[in-house]
Amino acid sequence: MLSSMGAEVTAYDTSPVYTKPCGDALTLRPWLRRLAEEMDAVVTSVESVTIRVEGQVAEEIDFGGSVWYIIDKHSLVRRLREEASRLGASIRRGRAEPPCRCRGECVCLDARGPYAHSRATWVFASRAIARLSEPWNRGHALIDFYPRRGGLYWVFPASDDGRLVNLGAGWLGEAPDKALRDALRIARGELGRLEVVDRRAAPIAVFSPIRPAGPSTIRLGEAGGFINSSAGEGNRPALETARIAAQAVSRASGPDEAIRGYREGTRGLVSEMRASRIALRLAVAAPSLFSRALRGMGRGFWEKYLRAELSMGSAVRYLLLLPIALARG
């Protein structure tokens, strides 16, 4: 983005191949829809979602159209790298030491993901790509919340014909191999025979501090704490913060103005991330109560959750409605 705007860009890339596993879902915004399509990174789409809490169905939502894309993230990152290089960015292999050398002369963009944070902030998410004997419902996703284990289990489509699914889990304080065994046990009980064709695990910094910027530094995506802790969602925040940073730098007369512009541009995302941190901490502190609340929240809440439209303001409103949700749940 910055290269296309005429900025001089030097990028340090620690790996020539991007492999971090996740659910590969991208919550759609108009510009993100266009980006994924232009980069030919769309695998399939999600139009309906089943929400469960501790194995019990809480809500079934059919959006009547795509609410998420399932993307080929490896392909998307590769194409973005190629495009940046074509537009003049200098991409170097290895690490920048120290992380920022600008000293007021330029702006460093920190995109180190969870590795910008202490391991104490991490939860490991484990996922498998599995081939099913009976096809999964096309365009359908399942999310099952387990507040007592501080995490969730998911099944997302991983192909357009329903034969491949992305399934996994992340449990607070549990080893990734155990989380994946649990996810496969649940999946085999519900989906029948399946063949695992790939399995991976990666840290997600769900307890990381939300720090959009520092001296001469703009922090992108997970490096800045832009991870939705209640969903483990990082793809959309990463791309959104990259876009905001590009706009802030291109409009600024200097590094300080660019950082101020970035802080201003990410206020909405900061509010969303704070709300997700509160939700996760409530789930960990009072899992039984939180389970009852989730069961009683109703369709409106879940639609906002799945569209990534919950902020601190909406969190306060739903806290005020908590007694009603508890009565329903």
C-alpha cells in the first residue's frame, strides 16, 4: 500500500513462506472483499453459522449472503509481497536489528505478530485440515464456546465442495496437541469418518496489551494487540491496521504526525479489541455464569459478533442486559 503511494519502503521478512495456521476466515468489509477477490485468494465463503455453548446450540444464523470469506492466506501473503516488490519496496530476508532504527527520521512498522509479546499472553490454537467421507454443508460454519476451558472449537469449510474442513480448538493453558486431539474427537463423533491431511498449531496473543504505536513505531495487527480475543480473529485486524497505517503515513508531513494519524484511525479497532479482552477475562473469571449468558444473548448479539461489530459501547449495553440473558440461558 505504501509503495503504491510513492513511499520508500524497506521490509524485513523472516521467512520466504508464510505458514501460520488459523481458521483462515476473513470477516468481510467492502474493501476486504475486493482485496481478497483481486488477489485470487478466496477459497469459499461462509453464509450461515451455528453457535453452540458447551455443545448446546444457542443460535442458528443464516445471513443470506457471504459474511466471511475463507481465504488461502499463504497465497494472499505471497501475492501481496509480490505486488509490494513490483511497486518498488525493498524486501530483505532476515530480521531488522534493532527492531527500529528510525530515531525520528522515518516510521517503523512492527508486524511481528504474537512474537512481539511475552509468551504469557499466548494461547495456542491447533487446527487440522480434514477430508470428510460425507460432505460438510456448503457455506456453513460451526463455533462452539467452552468458557470452562477458556476457549472454543470450530469447524469451517476449507473447500467449495464441502469435502475439506478446517477444524480445531484452542484451550487456555492446555498444550496444542491435546487441543487438537480433543477437536478431532468431537469432530469424529459428529462428522463421521475423516482423514487428516494437514495439522498445525500457532500462538495467538489473546492477552496482549493493546499498544497501537510507540516512539517512531506503528504496530500492525497482532503486534499492536489487534487480535479479537473472544474469537481469535486476526486476519481482518491485521489488514485493516495495515491500510490505516498506509493512509496515515502517506498523509503525514513527518513521523510524529503519521503516528498521531494512526492512533486516531485505529480508535474503533482499539474499542473492539478492548471489548474482546473484557469478554475473555469474564469467561475465565466466571465460566458457568458466562456460559449461561452466552446461551441467552439472542440473535442480535450473535449477528454483531459474527460481523465483528462489537465495541466497548455495545459491550456496556449487553452488560446492562445481562440479567435478561442469564434468565434466558
